[in-house]
Amino acid sequence: MKAELDHEYYEKARKRTKQKKRLYFHFVLFLVGSTFFVILNKVINFHPEMDWYVWAIAVWFVIVILHTINVFVMSRFFGKEWERIQTEKLLQKHKDKLKKLEVKLEKSGAFDKLKENS
């Protein structure tokens, strides 16, 4: 029973860590996309009647920038070690909450009543 709960807590923490990593990636995606559109609008004087190859070059450039950021920034800062540390932090937070709850139950006497009924 305890091993199942520990595994369940670990899986939940791992899922939360992956969600956090995806959130950071989407934030970077938003920043790069916003910068791209500002450059199109202000610097290049965006004209919708531009030829298709200009769009192809612009989209290719954004993809290269995103890939570069993903490889050199995101992987360096948010790699496997970061995921492991974040998962451990979440598990430790959960253990601390359980200890506080046990202490609170012991103080109120409800913990002893639960043991007697078991």
C-alpha cells in the first residue's frame, strides 16, 4: 500500500514537472513569435502582398531561432537534472505536508481514534 502511494506521488510530481517545462517552452515560443511579428511590422514594414519565398524565409528563420533556443538554452537549463531536482522538491513538499497533517491530527486526538478503530 505504501509503495503504491509513493509511486503515485512520484508519478504526479513527474507529471507536474513536465507541465512546468512545457509552460516555460511555450513562454519562450511566445517571446520569439512576438519578436518576429514586431520585426515584421516595424523594421521590414510588413506588406501582405509579399512573395511566398519571403514568407518561407521568415518562417524558416523563426524555426531555426526556436530550435537554437531549445538546444542551447532550454536543454541546458531544463534538462534531466532539472527535472529530477524539481520532482524531488515536489515529493519533499508532499512529505512535509503529510508530517504537518499527522502532527495536527495527533494534537487534536483524531489520530488516536483512527488507530483504535483500525
